[in-house]
Amino acid sequence: MDDIKTFIESGILELYVLGDITPAEKQQVEVMVQKHPVVGAELEEMEKALESYALANAMQPSENQRGKILNSLVTNLADDSTFKSKKEEATVVAMPAQQTNNFYKYAFAASVALLIASTIALYSLNTQLQQKKEELVAMNTQNQRFSKTVGYMDEQLSIFRDTSYKVLRLKGTKNLPAGNVLVAWSPAKKKVMLDLKSLDMPVNDKEHQYQLWALVGGKPVDLGVFDKLDNDTLDMKQMKPIALAQAFAVTREPRGGSVNPTMNEMMLIGQF
């Protein structure tokens, strides 16, 4: 049930109604509608809401604008020379034929005016729908960021509440005096978690990565590489497991990591 709720709250149904969806996502929605009536009901409610909004916000041209369009068309179409038939050129035009001609002229002009008015209304509706689509996309993005933040806080809280974890702040060396990061380590579970939210280091380039090491009996043990991104990172990154460690350190290494730490690239270090 939680998966269905997550699917509905993901925003994919709104994008399906607006038509801004990939074929694969469309197929996914249609499969979910077939399998889960609650998804179908939610989709139907969204479609009804969108239709109600469109009808409630449809814009009609003002009477003044409609009159100008109609008068302009009638004036242009009322030129008899445009509508002369071969019979009119050969004979005197009788009054009934002229009245019939005029009827069709005015009817055509009215039809064109109605078409223009409808086009204006549709353009206005399309503009409003585009605005709503952009608002939905923005809301969906904001919800995703909020969900990611909540997920990070839950994970961080669960680790800090777990008494098997030891929390150690690695501090900067002479290569990076102001740098620091939090490491949570559980010897019992052999788990090492790196709090990237607390990471205070320069963004690494494409050729390099940061590498975490544990010092065990005076020897460095590789715990994996990580990146400092140029956007806000909300993550507790799990590194390689280890049961024993006297200290932890971070070095700057070529992308992919090194077998042994580059000592002159030592950035952070901390010990218990």
C-alpha cells in the first residue's frame, strides 16, 4: 500500500493528465491503473479537476473585440466583385439572388469570427494549462527535495541514536586547515558511515576523488572513495566495512582510488 501511495504522490499522474510523460512512464501509469483501482480513481479525479478548471477559466473575447473582428470581416467580404458568378455577369441580378448571396456572406463572416474567437479562447486556455504544468513540475521538484531531506534526517537520527556507533569528526591538516567531516563507525556492525552533509572540503575535479582510510595497527586500510559535489548533498554514505580502527583519514587520490594513500595529499585526520 505504501508503494501505491508513493506512486500517487510522485507527481507522475499529474504529468500523465498533462501529456508531459515518456512512453515508458505512460505504460507504467496504465499498468498501475489496471492493477490498482485506487490509482485509477485518483487519475479520474485529476482529469475531472483539470476539466473543471479549464471550463471555469476559459476566456472569451470582449464584445468590443468581437465586434471589431466581425465588422472587419463583413466589410472585406461584402465586396460584390469578389462573389460575382457567371450568371450575374450575363444577366441583371434579381433581388432574391442578391439577398441569398448576402446571407451566405454574412454567415461565412460570422463563422470566421466565431472561429477566431474560439482560437483566442483556446490559446488562453493553453497558456493557463502551461502555467499550471510548470507549477506542478516545480511542486514535484520541491516535494522530492523535501522527501530527500526528511530521508537524510531519519537516517542520520537512527545512526546517532544507535549506541553501537562512535562519531568522530575528522579535522583538516596543513593541506586543508579548515576542512572537516563526520564519520560514524560501529565496530559491532563493522559499518562506516560518512556524513556528506557535514563535509567541508573543496569540490574535486574530474581526475580526482577523495579516499577514506582506516589506520589499523599503524597500517592504512582502504574504505572507499567519495566525491564532493558542487550542489547541496544530503547523504549518509556507507563506506567499506571494518571492525578495528585506531584512526580515520582522508586523502586526495586519482579517480578510482589508490592502493596506498598519497601522504602529501592528506586532507583530514582524526583518531579516538
